[in-house]
Amino acid sequence: MQSRVRFHDQQTAEVAGSLHEELLAGLNATPKFTSPKFFYDRRGSELFDAICEQPEYYPTRTEESILRAAAAEIAEVVGRDATLIELGSGASRKIRLLLEALQPACYLGVDISRDFLLDSTRRLARDYPWLEVHAACADFSRPMAWPQGLSGERPVAFFPGSSIGNFTPEEAEAFLAGLHDLLPAGGGLLIGVDLIKEREILDAAYNDAAGVTAAFNLNLLERLRREFEAELEPASFRHRAFYNECDSRIEMHLVSLRDQAIRVAGESVEFEEGESLHTESSYKYSIDGFAELAGCAGFARRAHWTDRDGLFCIQYLES
Ligand code: AVJ
């Protein structure tokens, strides 16, 4: 069967090469860090999906319940003639609620995980025969442009899951400003934002009892072996995640269980026992604090929706 998905490959060899450099720069920094985007090979995307099913991980089901309850209202505010662009589309489940409410003519899914993106956009094309489906494999943490050939005049971006939380507030503002430039007046951004809350709920969400988040974090090391010629033993690191209240962020780390030297892409990197590799930050916001940040990037908040417990919110920001 011929696929109806129009695929735009924006992940060039040059970008792939600079991924190696980016990785090594972080491993050689003090303290050591890697960008969260390195989590998302196919296995990492699958593990992230499994995280979303864990009872402790409230963001996914809460955002879905907000979307379900507010779908008709969101359709009113966003309008029904948008070209819907999903950033970090992953398994693209939440988008179904929006597609059904908005019935847009055209959809573009953007993700860094190529095979995963293709599978999920193919499923959308199959399930919504009336929809023009595009897929762009791209790293949207870098400057990007919408691919050619999207029908429709009014792009509306959907950035769910609080992925914005992976940026520092300064980076988030710069990212939003870049997005603002890609969304002409009349366009907008529908964005999911995880909210500041009690530490216990946050800590549990990133330390699920089944160990899926730990597996997700440790998969980074497996991926380094698979794709970045790493020589290391994943079992010589442990998962650590905690809420840093001062900075309103969850931090995820991989902590070395011993003094050791690992090799990555031909270079040696030394760890002391207890030294950590900071693999992710996930910033939490207040509803108005986030709107203010988006305001600095040029957006005006038109509407927002939250759940009864105030765990998560979705905001519609006009360009
Ligand atoms: C995809 C960035 C929203 O920060 O909650 C989940 C990723 N990391 N568990 C998050 C994640 C560990 C997730 N985001």
C-alpha cells in the first residue's frame, strides 16, 4: 500500500555529525550533561510512551483529560481552518482529540525520531482519510522552517506534554520567539505546561515504582553504545531524579557507581564514583508565570485550561 504521508527529511548528515560534537561537548563539561533529545532513539521513544502509562506520571493523562473536556472550546478559540503542526509528535495520540475537534485540512508532525514519526503519521493518515498528512524529521531545538507544500494559510502549532519544560526559561523564551517568527499573525500556539506543585507528586512522577523512568534514563547509555561508538557498562550507573525547588525543575541524572573511564566516539571520559551526568531538566511553571514568559517572546495568551487539581495547563497563545 502506498503511504499518504509526505515525508520531509530535515535531519541532514551535517546535523547528524554535529550531534557527535554536541554530545562530546556536554560530556567534557563540568558538571557533565547531555541534551534530553539524546533519549529519543526508537527504544527511547517507546520507553517514553511506557512512562506516560505509569500511574505516578500524571502529565499525560491530565493533559489528555483537559483536551477531552475542552476540545469544543479549543476548536472555537483556535478556529477550524488552521494547518495543525505538532512539535515532538511522538506517538501522536493527543493530536487525535484535536484533529477530531478541529477537522483541519492539513497536519504536519515534526519529530527527531524518524521511524517512530513515520509509523505514527502513517497511522494518522490511515485513520483520517480526509486529512493531508506531512511528516518532518527535524530537531526543533535548532532553527527550522516549515517544509514546502503545506496547504492552508494559518499555521497553528501544538506543543503538548510540557516538552517546553526541557528548555531553561531563557532558552524557552528564545525558542518561543523563534516559533513566533514562524507563525504569522492570525496563527498561534497551543501549548501544554506542567505546573509547580508539591514535591512528593513531582518526585514520584520521575521515580515510578515499575522502574520505567529509570530504564528510559539508562537507555541513553545503551544508545551511546548503539550509535555513538561508546564503550561503557550501563549497569555501572544508576538513575536519580529529584525536584529542585529553587529552580522549579525536575533534574534527572545518571550517577556513576564507581571511578571509571568510558569511551564515547573515540574520546575517553572519566567519572568519579558518585559523579553524575545531568541528562534532563524539566521545568515547572505557574499559569501566569508561563504566560508572562510567552509574552516576552511576542505571544498574547488568548485562553487557558487546567484540571481540577491544578496539575497541568494548556494555553492558547496568539502570534
Ligand atoms: C517529554 C520533557 C515532557 O519532562 O516530563 C518524562 C520527559 N522524562 N520522564 C518530562 C520525561 C522523564 C518529559 N517531557
